[in-house]
Amino acid sequence: MGKLLVTWVKSGIGYDQRQRDVIRALGLRRLNQTIEKEDSPSIRGMVAKVSHLVKVVSHDAA
């Protein structure tokens, strides 16, 4: 499977607590932090819930 690079680009202040919880569950702790996750349906669903707060780049594992 490929990998996803998820970067937190917009603050969660003013958004629902569940959206902030998803950011934390993804492993993001600081604004502008980038993490690498396996590309799976569950991670894609989490990213879809906070798509307005994160930037996602997909790259394949060679």
C-alpha cells in the first residue's frame, strides 16, 4: 500500500470538538506538522472529516 503525507495547515479553534479529536487521533500535535500514515480506508475517512484543516499528499511506496 501507499503512504499519505498529512500536514496540519489550519487551526482547529472554532471547530467542533470531534474534529479536533480527529486531528489528535491522526497523530498531529502542532500546526504545520507533517506525518506519514499508511493509505487505508480508515485513515482516508479521518482525513475526509478534517479536509478543511489538513493538506494531504499521496505517494506510493516503491
